[in-house]
Amino acid sequence: MNVWSSIGSIVSAIGSGGAQVVDRLVQLVLARPEGTSTVGFTVAMIALSAKMAKADGVVTTDEVLAFRELFDVPPREERNVARLFNLAQEDVAGFEVYAKKLADLFPYDHKTLLDILDGLFHIAKADGVVHESEITYLARVAELFGLTEREFSKVLARHVRDNGNPYEVLGLGPEASDQELKAHYRREVQETHPDRLIARGVPEEFVRIANDRLAALNDAWAKICVERGI
């Protein structure tokens, strides 16, 4: 049984239950041995994405479409995934369970957890703005992931580029030398390559966030070059 048919069986078991029912059922699924597999990752990510989209009080069509950009759902399973997403988004409560589950799936792997956080930001900004409530939500998720404040600030700056600090996007301070910044920038670009993301265990669909990350890195580097006359 693949990940999407497994999700279909979960939705069938839910029946007409509401958000509390689906939260409980998903928790039980994730507690089973197979919950540490791709099924566990995908179910947790669906629920976490849905609850994040609800964080500002309104789930927009753009946010739903952004979610679908991250997952290639087979046409025959779209209805089941949509139902799971819709049930989970009825209430933000319970998101910490999913965040902790994802953290458990990638112990000591901050890079993959940062990839996941990138995906959530991708959804959050789909309606044109990342709301304060969404930032608060994502900051808590980052905390549960065990990420540092600097790591979160780096991702935040990457997605909120209008007022973002280009040094924060790269993850270094303005005290860094030109050579240090250039070397760090090149390493970040290499780490953004799709093959690197897949090698870290991130679902292939998530590779789509690499393009946005690369654009943010290039934009930050261009600003620093202008500033320093490099």
C-alpha cells in the first residue's frame, strides 16, 4: 500500500468525524511502526500545513494551491487528501503533535527540518503576505524542531525579502569578510541543488522549494555585492 492509498484508508475510517476526530486518528496512525515511514511524514505534513494555513484565521485558495504544489497527489486520491486537509484545518489546535512527529523522523538533521519549514513558509506566503500569526505559528514549529533562533531568522528573511536582511538570508553577519561571504554563498547554492535535498530524504515534490530558495540566495548575494562593491 503506497502513501496515498494509505491516506485514503485513513480518510475512510474518519467517516463524518470533525477536526478532533481526525487529530486523534492521525495521532494513532503516527504512533504505529509504519508511522515512521513516508506515510507518517506525509500525513504529519498535510495536517501541519493545513493548521498553518488556518493560523491567520482564513484559509485561502492560494494557500491550498501552494500546498498542492508541494505534493504530486494522484488524481484518484485528491478527494481523500483534500478531506484530510479540510478536517485538519478546522482548528489550529494539535499542531504541536505533528511538528514533534516530523522532528522525530529526522533526529539531528536540521537541514531537512529547515527544508520542511521552507515548505510551510511557501504555503504561508501564497496569499501575498506572511501574517504575524503565521510567523508566530512557524516560530513555534521551528522551536519544536529544535532549530535555533538564527536558523529561523534565516528562513524568515528568505521568504519575507522586502524588508529582509541579505546577511540573514545567507546566515552570516555583516562582519564576515568578502571571501567568507562568497565561500558561504557558494556552499548554500550547492546545498540547494535538488539532488542534495532528495539525498537528505525530503520527498521529491519538495524539491520545488529549491528554486525559491535559490532566488532568495541570489537576490541576497546581489544586494551584498552592490553594498560592498564586490
